[in-house]
Amino acid sequence: MHQHLSDLTSHCLWADAILWSAIEATPAALEDETVFKRQHHIHLVQHAFLALMKKERARIRRPEDFASTLELKAWWEQFRDGLNELLAAMPDERLQERAPIPWLRDPASSFSVEQMLMQVAMHSQYHRGQNAARIRELGGEPPLMDLIVWYWKGGE
């Protein structure tokens, strides 16, 4: 896999993990509906794209399917593990395979696995930033999740 795409994917998982740590460290964030719904949206999109890349049918889980914010975190952990398994077994040529995205209005459009991985990373980053701001509003300390910080910390 191209190094930049590998970095973005690894950073995405790292940033998700440290955001979850900040949510857990902020009791008000664990109970906040805005944080919960946004985390759900992030992970719903992640799971949907993972299913597409695995050539499977996505299992849609609604916010009310989760009894708690920590149950939602466990669902993210399933995504993390599934993405790591997919990437570990995926040959580079698979990155160029294309598939339609069923929820787009023009189903004739198709996107490469590489583009889907990029979408997962960028979409997740956008919403993580929103939740970081919300954590600060709730009195917590949002983590530094920037890509450059991930590189600075050794890219792990």
C-alpha cells in the first residue's frame, strides 16, 4: 500500500482510540447525546465502507441499538479489528478494484478501495474534530489528534 494511504489509515485508528480515551475521561461526554450521535455516525460510516471493501452487505446499526456509549465504543473496536485484518491480507492491486457506493444517488458511479480508505480517514477526521470541540465545551480536555502529532509520536 502506498505509504501515505497506510499512514492515513493508521492515523485514523490511532486518533479514534485517543478520542475514545478523552470521551471516557470526561463523564459529561459519556452522557452527552451530541457526542454519542456523532460517534455513532463516524462508526456507522466506517462500518459501511469496511463492508463495501470486504464485498459484504453492511449491517446498519441505529443509535438506539446501543445501550450505552461504551457499547458504541465496542462496535468501533470491531471496525478497528476488521480494518486491520482486511489491510493485512489485502494485496496492493486490490486497492484499484472498484465498487459502487449504494447510498449515493448515482449508483453508476464506482470508487476504488483506495478512494474508500481515503474517505474513511477524512470523514472520520472531520467529525472527530467536532467531538473534540464538544469535549472542551463539556469541561474535558480534547486530545491532540493531528496527523503531525501522530508522526511526532512515532506513527504508531
